[in-house]
Amino acid sequence: MTGTTTAARSAHPARAFIDTNLRGAGQVMFMNNPITGALILLAVVWGAIAARMPQVAIGAVVGLIAGTLTAMALRVDTASLRQGLYGFSPLLTGAAVPTFLDNTPLMWTYLIIGAATTTVVTLALTTVFNTWRVPALTFPFVLTSWFLMLAAYQFRKVSISSLAQPMLPKPVSGDRLDMSAADLATSMLKGVAQVFLIDNWVSGLIILVALAVNSRWAAALAAVGTIVATLLAAGLGADATSVTAGLYGFSAVLTAVALGCVFYHPTWPVLLYALLGTVFTVFVQAALNTALAPIGIPSFTAPFVFATWLFLLPKRDLTPIPHHRHIDDGVIAGTHPKA
């Protein structure tokens, strides 16, 4: 970012605030680009309205703003704040709460508290994981939302709408998955949209376009991630409803982008490494589905987080990119050479 641009943003606080929040929306997919963020919010709005759940889109925006305001109140590092690094996890928390809890006035209070807390959790986990030199990724969202969902079981006035009934794990049963090419393509696009808890293929397509605005590498890797995950899950006989809804794709999408072009420069060894990480994410997804079934909460993006941590910790010589908040010319900064 040039000094002129920085000065212009500082001179117009409202414009700077909007820019910061749009970048926060983009940072869910590692993109430090306000146009990408705006398109992602459009995708969320489209999917939420199509599902007749506008509260999910509103919640995402409220969570994003609440998280950013909390970061400002805590006087966090200005550069990180302006890049949207304190907005993306609260955005996801804001989308998750109205997805699984009934739309009541109390739910909105619950959401705002959760989104604000997500920012605090981001600061806490960043401090912890700096020891191992790995990013917190979306784990602040995952951890906070797990607490919020589990707590809801104990609060009579916080009404649960769509959390799965707690049950002991059992082998997958049901009909064999039989999908046409069109159905398969739809499921793959839903896998992209499910990053934001949106079950809509048009939203997935908009998000791929949003990624391409900033980095064609990221868009291509996101597409490959959902294709690989969907085909693998279907081939292994995963639950047909989950595969069709894209629920095996979204964490794999994030892993593919993170390992393929965010934390490493895209080269053939890196792409193969990212492919292995993407495949492993599908197994982690299935494992967490089993592990969390008895307590009735979703895995959210935990499969992506755990798989990506495991593939970043070895610190292999794969032409690494430094932690993304320090990048000036990488994919996240929006100036990486396009594919």
C-alpha cells in the first residue's frame, strides 16, 4: 500500500472503517482486498436470502463490525487491524450463531458478545501460537463458536434451531450416492460457499470470482480443493447428504489455498504438498464428525485448522512466505503475480 493511499484512508475515518471491514471479509479466504471482501459479502447475502435466512447475512456483517470495533477498543496493532485480520473470525462467528440458534432478540445479544469475544480469543491464541510460529487461522472462530453452541444447551432462553441431535457415533448407512455431473458440480460449488455456512452454489461461484479478483492462484486452488474433497468423500462412501451439501468441501478449500499459495509460494512441490494436505483434511473432517457427534456441535472449520497446522509445523524448505500479516508482495497483499 502506498503512503498516499494510507494517508487518504487516515483522513477519512468512515472510509477507512469500511475498507478495514471489507478486507476482513476477504481475509476469511486469506485475501487482503476490499473488492474481494465486498463480493464475498454479496455471496453471503445471496445465499442467506435464497435460504430465507437473511439473519445469517446480517449476523455476518454484525459480527464483522463488532469484532473490528473490539479490536479498535483494545488498541491492537494498526497495520494488522487495517488488513482486516481482526474481522474475519468474528464474521464467521456472526454467521454461525443465527445459523444454529433461533432468531430472537436475545440471540443477537449472544451474537455480539460472541463476536467481540472472538477478537479477544484471536489475540490470546495468536500469542500462544507465536511460540510455534504458526498462525491462529480461523481457530478463534471455531473455539468461540464451540463454546457458544455448547452453552446454548444450558440456557433455556437461548433456543437451538438446527444443531444436530447428540448421538453416539455409528457407521454411515443409507443409499449409495448417485449424482449426475450437474449435481456434482453444484455440490462442489456449495463446498466453497460452506466456508461461510452458506448452502448455495451461486454463492460458491461468486466467491470463486471474488478470489480471482485478487489471485487466480487462490481461485484455482479453491476450485481444486472442493473438487478433490467432494470426489474423495463420495468415493469413500461418505454420508450422501453431507457430500451433496458441500460439507466435505469447505475446510479442504481453505487448506488448499493456505498451503498452495498463501504460506508457501506455488511451485510443483508445494502444489503436491497442498494436495496431500487437502486429502488429509477430508479424513480430519470425517474424524471430527465422529468425535463431535456425542456432543451435538459442528466441526466448523476445525478440519482446515488442524490439517493446516500439521502441514505448516514441519517447516519444510518449500519456499515459505512469512506470516501473512507481514507480507507486502504476496498473495494476501493482493500483488502476487497472477497465474
